[in-house]
Amino acid sequence: MQTKISGWDANLATEVIAGHKDRDGAMLPILHGLQEVFGYIPEPAVPMVAEVLNVSRAEVHGVVTFYHDFREAPAGRHVLKICRAEACQATGCDALAARAEEKLGLKFGETSADGRVTLEPIYCLGLCSVSPSAMIDGRVVARLDEKKLDALIEETAR
Amino acid sequence: MSALRIYVPGDAASVACGADDIAMAIRAAAAAHKVSVQIVRNGSRGLHWLEPMLEVETDAGRIAYGPVEPADVDSVFAAMLADGGEHRLRIGVPEEHPFLKKQTRLTFARCGIVDPRSLEDYCAHGGYRGLNRALTKPAPIIDEITQSGLRGRGGAGFPTGIKWKTVAEANADRKYIVCNADEGDSGTFADRMIMEGDPFVLIEGMTIAGIAVGATKGYIYIRSEYPHAIDAMNDAISSGRRGGVLGSTVCGSTYAFDLEVRVGAGAYVCGEETALLDSLEGKRGQVRAKPPLPAHKGLFGKPTVINNVLSLATVPIIMDKGADFYKNFGKGRSRGTMPIQLAGNLKFGGLFETAFGITLGELVDDIGGGCFTGRPVKAVQVGGPLGAYFPRALFDTPFDYEAFAARDGLIGHGGIVVFDDSVDMAKQARFAMEFCSVESCGKCTPCRIGSTRGVETVDRIIKGIEREKNLSVLTDLCNTMKFGSLCALGGFTPYPVMSALTHFPEDFKPKDFGAAPHLEAAE
């Protein structure tokens, strides 16, 4: 599920913001909308959101930085998320996480220099009875083992 | 001949086990056999070790097969064609499977059975009977819910009827129903299963709540980690509007009620009800001090019913069958049933709904079958990241709110995560503190600072640095967090930490550093 990501475009941002601004509590829908289009929350969008919602830039910045989902920089073309929560710990996710770090040459939270892949932790996909689990580009994978993980890592090379 | 009806779960757990590929392969097999098939993407029955679990409709009822791998599809399909014939993966009639047979499914009565995309199918399986009964005499809805003994299934266990009564009695131009679907606890997935497998039951429950308290708008706040549930709820809401069960005239009555899905953004603390409300309002998800209660001043400052998915999804059956029917299940002050989620290192993981009162040992050993690694069970975390770790010595604890509280634990949202003897409990205690420090909203000091100090203190204990001193610092710190935090994140993090320390002290002994006194001297 790789979505088409657009480069910064102020008109497009205005359009996205306008699409949600009349909803009650519009901040999160707007930010989700922007991230869907641009892949992250571009800095120039922050004052635009602030003006439309009649709040300070600091307030928008505060929201963007509070939530783990909102990115301030683009992610890699592939995003591999490995669940690190207790139910996955109970079935060996820590070893798989270390393997992913080693094979990708990345620490959790990092994006490869070529912009190919981002490795992230996720705290619970709700697949705790078929753990360990992961998500790659929005697709969920359960019963993760070394073989399945290696296949996912291979996928990020494409 | 009518099309052969085959069920391939569309539940995220099944999909993660390959159900989408299996559905495609079934289509291909049907085309090869020149047979017309109707594939229903149902929810999961909750026998997750058997996922993807396929079912075929036969004259003798539905016959299940699982877990089906891509290589099995052709032979399973052939068996299905032979009227649910023999196969190595044949499970038979799902309801006859011991895992399901031992359950009492009230909240999950339809999950895995109906087509979650079909309002018609929902109604054909008893859906909207509860609402229709509520419509005929709206006044006693709240009495019925109160008498049923239903308590908040999110974890706090507050009586649902009393919450509703407070909102009903509040005077305001607008009121809201908010569904907390920010199911962030590891080891829990019941909300997700309901939303993906029987979304209309949640819609019906929220509509009944709206009618009962005089609210016309509801929000379902779903975490972003649940894309399948978000899609399923949005689809169901659209069909609900088309089908006249949502909108300006609910089921042809004079009541109006509509719903909207809002998506979270990866903050665990937003599962706390007041943080969730702030998040819905478009703010940082920070916890509010209470009072005022959300029932008085909730979303956008208006009286708000905020309930967990399971609480709201249980409302329709209570309204349909009556309070007495529901409260006859359970024990003590924990009435009815609880959808328990069996997770982690278990042979038979999944969803097990049963009356309150079953013991932890029965759940882990008898139902769950022990660890799939074949090693002995060492610890069981009940109630998510904020729940206590229980050793085998406490396996006689009955599953109910008070019994767990009496043993310094909580049932939370009903998640059980099982660990085998390879687990290091000091590491788990450290993780609990670390998780709290990452997820703390930052509003109150015990949680924000205490969790970070907690990680450091556990580290010192593990390293054997001034062990006794640091053990008492940790105990004191946990006490401060427990009684000084604004919400359950800081307030309950001490449960996993202290339970690990109390029940598994041997894991907190220094490992690689030799004797502690030597290090104390070196410090």
C-alpha cells in the first residue's frame, strides 16, 4: 500500500486543510490529511493550519510533535514497523528486532540514507494471539519468524 | 444450483496470517472447477491458532477448515465441494469445537458468523431487536443497563448505567456519545474483532446510548494502528445511513443519531478517556484533572458518555434479552460475561468470552493449553502494560474485578499475555517504566519524571549498585506514582513493576556483576 506522495505544494495543502476545516476538532483530521498527501507534515503547512483553526503556530507544533504518527520529515519509501509490545516480547520479538536492525543497518526510528526504508517500533497491532507481528507499508504480517522477517527486509530492497 | 458460500475471515489477524491470499486462491480454484462461489469475508471466530480458518456452508451447517496455507487451498476446496468432506485440516462444525463450546458468547454472539458488511445479515441474526425494544419504551433504558450490572469494559469497571444517568440528567443544548476504540493495551484485540467482525452491534449500542441520554451525535475514536477496523466501521456507518438506522429518523422513529469515525495518531495515553476527549477536540492528548467529569463537561465542554467498545457492544443484547438475563451470568459485583483475550506464548490463543469467575489457571492451562514453546509458564500479565504479572502461585485467582484488585492486580480490558520461563522479569519491569516514560502525556510530575527515574533505578538494581537502597527507592517511587498520578498511566505502571519485584525477586539479582557489596564499594 504505497501511496503516491506529493512534493510540497501550497495550493494542495490549502485544499487539504479546507477539506476538513469545518469539522469539529479539525486538527487531527487535517494533519492526517496532510501526511497522507505529503508523507509528513511539511513545516510551511504549520502556519497555514494555525491560521485556519485560529490557534498559534506553537499549538500546531505541539500537536504534531505530541503524536508518534506525525512525521516532521519524510519516511523512507518502505516503512517496516515491528511490534515491540509485551505479547510480541513473549514470543521473541526482541531477537527479531535486533535481526532487523542488523540486516538493515538501521536503528529503530531511522531511515536509510538512500531513503529506501524506515524502521520503526509499533506498540501493538492487536495481533497478540498470532504474535510476533509486523506491518510493512500498511500490510499486516503475523507469526513473524526469521524467514518471514528476511522476506520483508528483501521487500524493502525493491 | 446456487453459489457455494465460503467464509474467509477478513479480520486483521486472519489477514496477517494470509487470509487475503487464500481468498484469491479460492476464487482461482473455483474458476478452475467452473463452480460459482460466494466468498464472505466474515470476522474471526477467535480461534486464532487456526487462522486462516475457512468455512463452507452445507446442508448440515457450516464446516470449518484451518489453518489453511496457500498449498492447501486446492485440496480444501475439493473437500468443501464434497459437501464439507474429509480433510486433514477439517475442524467440523465450529460451534462444536471445545474452545467455542465452553464459551458464553453474548457480546460476541455474531462475530465470525455474520457478514460484517451487511446490515441485512446483522438484522437476520437478531440485530436491532435491542434498539426496537428501547424505542417502544425509551424511559427505562438506563434502568435496564443499571440493573444488568454492566461495568466499563475498558478497565475501570465503572457502572455504565450510572454514567449514562449522569449525562441524561445534565442540562445542555448538545450531548455526545464517544466510543473509546483506542485499544492500545498489548494483549488485547477484542475491540478490533468486534469492529471488524460485527460493526453494527457497536452502532446499535451507541444509538441506544444516544436515545437514552438525549445525544444525537457520536464519535468512534479508533487508533491508527487498526486500519482494517477503521475501514470496517466507516463502511458500516455508511450502510447504516443508507439503511435508515442512522440519520435524522433512526429506524423510522423521531430520534436522530449519527456517527463519525475519528482516527488517533499513535499516542497510547489517548486511551485514557479525558486525553481521548482532548485529542478529539484537536489538542495534544493530555489528561484532564477530574472533576469535572466527562459526564458533566466532556467533549467540547458538553455532557458526554464515553464508553469502551465492549461496553457499548454489550448494550444491544441487554436491551434485547433484559437486565436479568445478563446479570445472571458472572459472580459478585462482576456481572455478565467478559470477552477475554488469550495472547502471547500460548498454544491456543484467541478470544474467549465467558462469565466472570473462571480462574486464571483454567484460562492459561486448560483453555490456552500452556506455552506453545513447550516450556513452563512463568508469568502472566493480565490487563495490558499497566497490569500486574501473576505467577503460577496465584493461578487460582478468579477472573473478576474485585478478585484481581484484592491481589494487587487488575483485569483491565481483559487481555492475558503469557510468558514462558525464558522471560526476565527485571527486564519486563524496566520495560513498564520505559513505556510509561515514552507515552506519558507530561501533565503530571509523578508519571512524567517518575517513570524516567524508575528506568534508572531498575537499571541500578539490575547492576547491583546499592541494591537495597535502590529497591526501597523503587518501592517509594511506585507508591508516589500510584497515588500521585493524574491517570492510570502513571498510576498503574507500578502494578507490573511491583508485581515483578514481589513475585520474581530472583530476577532482580545482579547477573553479570558478581556480588553486590563489591560494586557498592566501587561506587
